[in-house]
Amino acid sequence: MTIGSFALYGLGLIVVLTIAAWIVKRVAVVVAPSDYAYILKTAPLTAWFGMVVIFIYVMLAVLAPVFAPFSETAIVASEYEPWGAPYYLGTDSLGRDMLSRLIFAARNTVGIAFLTTLLAFFLGGAMGLLASTLGGWIDQIFSRAVDVLMAIPQLIFALLLLTIVGTNVVNLILVIAVLDSTRVYRLSRAVAMNVVVMDYVEAAKLRGEGLGWLIRREILPNITAPLIAEFGLRFCFVFLTISALSFLGLGIQPPTADWGSMVRDNATLITFGDPTPLMPAAAIALLTVAVNFVVDWMLHRSSGLKD
Amino acid sequence: MQLILKMILQRLGLGLFTLFVVSVIIFSAVELLPGDLAQEILGQSATPETVAAFRHELGLDKPAIVRYMEWLGGAATGDFGKSLANGREIAELIGTRLANTLLLAAYAAVIAIPLAVGLGLLAALYRNTWFDRSINIFTLSSISFPEFFVAYILILWLSVHAGVFPSIANINESTPLWDRLIRMFLPALTLTLVVTAHMMRMTRAAIINLLAAPYIEMARLKGLPPRVVILKHALPNALAPIINVIALNMAYLITGVVVVEVVFVYPGLGQLLVDSVSKRDITVVQACCLIFAVVYILFNLIADVLSIATNPRLLHKK
């Protein structure tokens, strides 16, 4: 496996995915009901590329045991076997099947990143909405606390907290979720602030609606578009942070298959000119690019920018 | 001038306060440690006497506020105490590593800033052409790539395949400067690729934002060539956001070095931090975090002050 053929495979994969995205777009425009057809038709090819890639990742993650030829942790051969059946991508530093671990890692890494983002959103979104709706000293306390938390660089703060609580998956999810919720707080507070001052919110307050109604029925529906786009962006950041921590050996712990630590464990191969350890890293990059493409399109649509 | 001075002093005051709060957070990290630090380190089998002696040695028997003052006073004079893992002076561990990390960040900055601003200007000048689009796709993907991916691609390509640069940046005090720069080239290039994208996009956005302004239209209608419009009319007014984003990216560089240092086995502060986290060597982690946080806050402060200072509206009072 040389670097040239590796790059060629990568290009080939991108071309195949682009063609797939083009075909899916054609089919979707015909099949979709007319209300949606226009939106789907105006979506650029990059957005379709992103959606196709995300769909493939989700399928791989959900159906990992079906696709993977071997189990996640089983040692099936000697270490660093070359490419070839039945180990299509060779074996890793302990003799585990590379392809199977790559597929299982889709489930672990993406799943954990998704869960963390979800948690960060519930936490940051709830706090942001409360702060903007209630205002006053609650807003002040939350905002100043977030200011202080954001004054420390995120990766450094995460490392400090992980030293204290110890490195395992639950702690990892909690630490990253709390640190990332500060960014979600900033955004949800800012967009909710614009809605809180609207007349219909005032009217709802005057009719005596409670806090829950105000947030769920009056404010939330009006800020979903920027929040969903932000979810995509935050997912990318969380995903990259978790991968970086796993790469440093401080994130998802062995023997769980995970893209970050797979790169770290097999990095020796790179110095011999074998690019196989780059595949997990490429998997990370491909998903982040895909999510970014979709988010770009959504932001473009919701902002109505034409430039 | 009065107004601008007042605003800058306000920012400095706020920055000092942030530094204080951050130091409290980093210090209290140990207090939050579940259980007792001494017990944790010595293990369950330690006798109460050894634990007490160890606590005394670390100063854990004093009240937290006294310890905080001592820790902060020590840190300000370069004395961070001793490592829990091997008992060495932390100042000794950090010394050259801090200089190495700053050198690497500066190296990357020297390459990245002219590159990013230049590309940003070109992208704004040739907006919506194939040049602009390809730069856009390139930057969007380099933001999405994990740092270690970029680093290993560079190693594979420039080190293993082409053999131009070494893949391991092992430098020490006796390494001559030229040799150093060669060995540090790949880590610096990795950092450059990571930060250039953001800076370049912001430069482009800042310039394009201004292109809709009436005075730019006027300049165009006068018949000035686009190059002059951008360099003479748009750039001076876009300077504030550009300087701001450069300073913020320098702050990012300081923390971005962590992963890159590990990949290239570069003897910097980031590697020390990662090693200490896996050993749970809390005093070293504290010291490293404090240094990183201080540098980060300083750069944010510089960004703030510079963006005030470059705003011409604040220079002339109405």
C-alpha cells in the first residue's frame, strides 16, 4: 500500500460519493412531495454529498455487527498483517482486524460525540432560554459564570478536569458536554433575546402563561433554525475534541474501538510509509466535512444570503 | 484620546480580574478532587502517620486561602512547587519547554499570518471566481480535519515519501538555530494549515463586508482599479477585525500545539501536560494549565485592546 494508491483510493471514494449524491438528488426531487421538492432541488451538490455521507455513517454505526467481519476486540491474527482477505485492511498493533474496528468505531466515536452534543445542547439551551426569559440576576449569574469558563481554552480546561475526575467514557462525556454547553448558552441566549422582546411574547405573558409555555410555545419554535445549524457545528467541534483527546490517550479507553486512539496505536506504520493508520483519521475528516457542508447549506437557507 | 485610554484601561482591569478568577478555578481544581490528595497518591495501604507527613510536606494542612496565596505568589516568581509523580521542581521541568512551545507557536505565526492575510485579500479581490471557490473548499476542509490527520499526512508525504524534513522534531539546547528550524518545519506547517483557514476566511469576510459601503462604490465609480480600492480604501477599515482575528488565532495556536507536539514528539509544554494528565500529576497539570490560560487570556486582551486602538472613530472625540 503506497501513498500514491492511497490518495487514488481516496479520490475515487470522493468521486463515487459525489456521483451517488447527484443520483440521490435527482431521485429525491422526483419522489418528494411538491412542497419539499423545491427545497431539495435548490440544495447544492455539496449538501447532498454531506447528507449521503452522514446517512452511510449512521447505517454503519447502527448495523456495525452486520457489516464487520470480525468482532471489535478479538485478536484474529498476528500484528500488522498486510492488506488481503480475510483481513481486508490488515490488522492492527495487537492483531485485531482493522476493518472491523473501523466499522465499530463509527458506532463508538460518533455515538459518544452525538450523546455529548445532545447533553451540551440540553444544558446550554435550557440555561440560555431561562436566562433570556427570566432576565435579571439569573441572566447575570449564568452569563458571568459562562464568561469565566470560556476564558480558559477548552482543550486545556478539559485536560485539567479529566485529571481530577479520571479518564473514562462517562467523565469524558460529562466534561466535554459541560464545557461545550457554554458555547450553546451564548448562542441560544443571544437568539432568544431577540424573540423575548416581541409583542406576541408580551401578549402571552399578559394572558398569564407560565414560564414553560413561554419557552416551549412562544420562543423555542422561533429559534429552532439557528439552533439546529449550531447543533451541526457543535457536533463537529465535540467530535474533533473527543477524537483529539482519544488520540492523546485521554479519551475513549481501550479496548473500545475508536478512531482517535486507532491512529495513535498504529502510528508506527506511518513511519514505514504505510498509510493504513490514516484511515480512521480520514473517517473523522470525511464526517466533519460532510456535516459542515450540510450546516453551510442550512445557514445559507435560513439567513437568506445570496452572496 | 481620553476616551480610548479609558476603554483600554477598562479592558486591562477586566483582563486582570479574569486572570484572578481563572487562577482561583485552576487552584480549586485540587480541592474538588474526591477524597484526600495525599491518600489518593499514597494509596489505601498508607499509614495515618505517612499520610499526615505527606500532607504536611505538600502544605495540605494549611487552610485553602493561605495555600492559594502561597501558590499564586510562587507561580508569579516562577516557583510552581514539586511534581507529585517524581518530586522534581516543576519550574525545572517547564523552563526550556515553555520556550520551545513559544518558539514553535511563533514559527507557525510567522508563516501563517502573511499567508492568511494575503490569501484573504486575493480571495476578496477575485470573489466568486474559481480561485475563490477552490480556496474556500480548501479552507473549509482544513478546518474540518483533525490536527493529527494533517500532521500525519505531512509526515507521510514530506518526511517518509520525499524525505525532505524529519518526522520527529527532537531538539535540545545544543541544536543550532538552522537545524532547529528545519526540524520544526513540519509541526509549524501543521499549525499553519490549521489556523490559516480561519484567519483567511475572516479577512475575506471583513473586506467583502466593506465592499458594499458607499465610499467604496464612490472609489469604484471614480474609476480606480479594484486592487487600489481594496488595498487603499477597504483594507485600512478592515484592519480592526483582521487584527482581532489574528490575535484570537494566536491564542488558539498556543493551545493547538498540544496535539501537534505529541505527534512530532516535540519537547514542549503541551507534551508535558498530556504526560502529566495521564499520570494524574495534578501539580504539574495545574502549572501548565495556568501558563496556557495566562497566555490565552493575554492574547485575547491584546485582541481587545488592538481592536479599540485601531478604531479611528474612538481617536477623535465628537
